[in-house]
Amino acid sequence: MMKRKITIIFVVFMAFTSFVSNHAFSQGKIHLGSLRIYPLFSERIEVDDNILQVSGTGRGTNPDTGLLIKGKESDLINIYTPGLKLDLPFRGGGLIPGKRHELSLDWHSDFKNYRDHASENQQNHYFTASGILKFNRGFEINLENEYKDTESPAGSETDNIHPVRINTGEIIIDMPDYFRKFDAEFSYSNHQLEYDERALRRANRFEHKFTLKIPYKLTPKIKLFPEYTYGFIEYDSQSVLNPQSDSHYNEFYVGAEWYATAKSTGIFKLGFTEMRFDDTETSDIATFIAEIGVRVYLTKRMELDVNAGRGVLQSEFTARSNSFERSFGDFRISRQVWKDLSASFNANYEKQVYHGSKRKDDVYGFGLSTKYDIKKRMSAEINYTNRDRHSNIETESDRINIASVGISFIF
């Protein structure tokens, strides 16, 4: 049945591509009136030394989730990805006044077929709908909704793979030119997460977040800003006997954005957060938080991105823990080697300290990537990633190495 579904989807995708190819085609874009259509297809072969992304020794039962720990397995995986992107630009007028707007719809699916472990075959689906509405005096509204139906790691606490559905929506209202020295930006987002497995349903939740940011133009190249966020998390209390505690939190930041030269940009934020839980037996959290991000163009062909920060996340699976502090740092350096060849290297580190538990994790990772543009609408890629989690709880430690080679087409 799985192979039949895959075949049908592939045939439908190729039939659609053949149909639209007979319509207006210019510079890699397919047009139907104002609608721009971008079909795409990629195929890659991947070698994974830990396909189940199991932790620890790969024996026994996880003490926190109660799930049976499977043994560590490696395999060769064939992954093909059909996709389709639609862009519709239009001028304001009528029901939607303003200057110029644009709506977009993006879909792609990964079909993963394992050579030796066919029972682990996956279908991962991704949908994104977005819109940009531009009005007079710089007033702008950005809308986006992203839906994922995948088998992926269950949150930041573990690399174990579980089926999960995630829906995230966001609206950003930006008013940059309504005040002489001040801008104003308001955003609202919601995040819904659902696991199918009974042992994980206590982590099913709905999160709402409201943020207000007011940048002040200190100079043409430097902005200072305060930022405030209020959010609350509601857990599924109907389908489980022992649900997680609902909570709400406040975050206060002061920060700076700078565009010092044409070769560097950056942002720095320092603040404080407090997280309060509805369960009176759960300890509330109050601590400082920070973020920094810098991009530097070292040469015309090379750029460097550096990010670091500290924050607090609510824990989902770790026994006797309600939250954990996450400190992280990462960098990425990329270079255009030749006209059609680019390469990049990235490395990252993350430290997790769990409140109410003795658990502490150190997570290291690095990756290499090269991309060669064979033709205008065809490219090849070679990638390698490594992720190594060291935990003082043996069942949570793991190491994952993935190497892949693939080819992509944009019609």
C-alpha cells in the first residue's frame, strides 16, 4: 500500500508538471496570469549510522517515557522530494487597499525508503502558507502558517524519533514610518503540537505568544529597543491521566540592532524571564536570558554567521523536571568557491541544565555542505552532519552521523 501511494503521488506530480510546462514559461518560472508556479523535485541517497536515533546503550526502557529503547541500526536511505511553490503578487485595491501584496503557498514531502529496514519507511509532509500586505507609509502585515506531519525528534530533550504533528501560525504588524524616531512592531504566534503515542500525549500542547517591540533610531545605522513578550502554554488534560502543568511566562528584553557597515550587521538582546506554573507543587522559574547574532561579509565571496544565547524552555519528558536552561552557540562560514560551486561549514554547542532533576546534557554538532549548480535549474549537493549528545543520564546520550548526496530540479 505504501509503494502504491508513493507511485500515485509521483505520477500526479509529473502529470501536473507536464501540464503547466505547456503554459507560459520564462526564466525558470511558469506563469498562469499573475500566478507564478515553481514545481521542484529532488532525489538524494543518505547513509545514517543511527536511523532510529536511539539514545544510550540501545537496551531496556527509557525511565522517563516508559518507551522501549530500540537497538542502534544503520542503513542506506533513498529520499525523494516532490514539491510545489505558488506565488501570487497583486496590487492593492477594493477589499484590500494598499500598494502591493503577495500571497505564497509552499508544499513539499519527503518519502524516505530504507534499504534494509522497510518497516521504518517514512512520509514527511510540510505545508506553508504566507502573505505580505504592504500599505502606505511603510505599514506592513506579514502572515504565515506552517504545518508539519512528520516523524522527527521529540523536542529538544531527546533525539528519539516519534510521529508528531505541528502547526504554527504567526502575524507580524510593522509600523516603521509612523513616528519620527520610533518604530513599532507587534506580533502574535501560536504553536500546536500533537503526538500519537500514548506515552507522549502528556506533552501535547497549545502555546500562545504576544510580543511588542519598539525600536528607537539612535543613528541611521543603530537602533535601540525594549521588547516584551507574554505567553502561556496549555496542555492536553483530557486524553491523559497525568498531564503537564499549564504555565504562563513574561520576557523582558533591552537590545540593539546595528548596521555598522555594508559588511556587518548584528543584534544583541539582554533580558529577564519568569515562568509560573498552575501546579502549586511545581517550582516557578526566574532567570536572565540573552541573544546575540552577527553576520560579517569577510570578502565578496565569503560570509560568517555567529549566534549565541541563553533561555528557558519547558521540559516535556524528563522526570521530576518542569523546565531547563538552554545555553547555545553556533557559527557558519560559507564561501562561493567558483561561479557554480559553493561550500559551507557549521559547528554548534548546546548545554542543557534541568531544574528539579540531576540531568545535564552537552550537545555538540558540526556539518559540511557543498552545492554545485549544474545548470540554471539543476543542482547537486553533498552533505555531512554529526550530532553528539553527552548526558549524565546514560539512556539520553547518543551520537548520529548522516552523509548524503543528492540532485535537485526546479522546473
